[in-house]
Amino acid sequence: MWRYRELLPVIEDQNIVTLGEGFTPILRLRRLGEGLGLENLYLKDESQIPTGSFKARGLSIAISKAKELGITKIVLPTAGNAGSAAAAYATRAGIEAHVFAPRETPEVNKKEIVAYGAELHLVDGLISDAGKMVNELKGKNHWFDVSTLKEPYRVEGKKTMGFELAEQLAWKLPDAIVFPTGGGTGVIGMWKAFSELEELRWISGKRPKMFVVQSTGCAPLVRAFEEGRDESTFWQNAQTVAVGLCVPKAFADRLILKALRESGGAAVAVTDDEIMGPVRELAQKEGILVCPEGGATLAALKHLKERKLISEEETVVVFNTGSALKYMHLFGL
């Protein structure tokens, strides 16, 4: 992703902390597309990235900028993958990392965080509870908070997904993007990328319709969108197999909802049963194993097509945001 370094906030190259993240493949889903009645269906596979998820993009830039600013200790709450990425990049930068995660975080993520040398703090509850504990402790411990959109740099990493989409599709954006959404930095980042590309006159024409996908077990953005509100309310008793979607209230919900409405997109919720079906189908038809969050985007396509929010001839890109290898317990093996 550092091919776009002139559009990124790190000033001196010597401060770049990288593990080779970015420029993940866009794969045509011919067989699955035929079954869904979509002629031009693609998947951008973020599992093929350091630490196994798209979180590496944001944390690479956040940690690089922290290094440039002389920050020596960082902290963040996580549902799993962001903690793994923060731990890896902080270690590479020589920065002390503290990660607060729900006790029910997937075991792979917990082991990754510890293996990278970060201090892992387990919390009873959800990522929102981990966030509260971070807020209580960060001041007296002099930890810099790199929580989602509480600092300005993680979103700069996520916007590189938008740059890559444009470049990989010959500078013609897709008609629709379907993205699994918890904290929402990916949607906000790509929307920012499209604005910057327009200013540079590298792209022209209509931007993609942005669709966010959540679980019926935790769908605060879907509820807010359907009720016509500009801000979501806290989702009580949040629970889903797609732990990355288990965010009871996104910090930047206003920006996410604004992007959806400006683009002509929408927010869709799918059940856990709907999520796991496409995970298996994609593996068996296309040879691609995706995480539950990635499965959620494919499940959402059926709803979007039924509601005529996307059509057969449109070019649609869905995102697999992480590695399925972190969720092997869901496959009954």
C-alpha cells in the first residue's frame, strides 16, 4: 500500500513500519456469480495480508505515524484482528503495546497478540467494555489511544483499499461495494479515497453504491439507517459468530451513515445461519475460504438483489476482510 505514500500522512520514509501489507487480489467469482444472477461479481481478498486481516493497513500507518511523533506506548480495544495487527506493528517499531480484548475473543487472536510481545488484558463483556477500560486506564499509564477513529491515521490506511480498487479495475470504479461493518473505518476510508481520486482527476463519473453488512445479532447501523436517523443507538446483548461485526455502537456512525446515503447505498443485516452457508459455498465453488465477515457480504447479496438495490449487469465487489484460519472452530473439525 505504500505505493501511494505521497497520499499518506507519514512524512519521512525512515518512519514507515511495514510488513508488506496491501495490494491484495481482486478475484472474479464466476460460478458463484452465476448462481446469484450477477454477471460481474468480484471479491477483494484481504486475508492475504500480514496478520491475516485488513486491520494491518490501518495499524501500519497508525504505528508509523506514532513512531514519527515519538510515541512510545499505545493502547487499543479489539475484537481480535486489530489487536493482532497492533501488536505486530508496534513490536516492529519498538513501541510498547497494550491490547484490551473480550475474554471470548478467538483463541488464535489472543495467542497472536501475546506471541508478538504485546500485553494482553482480557475483559468480561464486548469490545465496548474493553473500550471503557481503555478510557479509564490510558491517562494515568501514558498510553496513546489508537482506537478506531479516535486518532486520524488508521482511516488513512483503510483508504488504500479504495485506491487499489480503482487501480486494479483500470481506474473505473465498480457500481457497488459490499463491506462487512463493525467500526466502519473501511467504508469511511474508501469514501475518502474516492474523494481524493476525484480531486486528482484520476477518476470521474459516479461513485459506487456503498452497502454495509451487519449481523442480525448486532445491527445498530442497519437499525439507524432504516429508521432514517443520523446516529445509531447502543445494541443490547450483541452476539454473532462474526466477531468483527460485534460492535454495539460504532464511534463514527454518523460518517458511515452519511456515506451510505450519499452513495445511494444501504445497510443490510443477515443471520448467523445465512453467514456460514456462503462461507462453505465459496470454498466449494471457487476454492476461496473466507472468514464469517466475508461470508456475510455474500449472504447480503441475495437480499440486495431481491430488493433490487443491485442489478444483474452491475459490477459488484464484496470484501473478505480476514483469514478463515482464525475461525476453524466454526467448521466443526
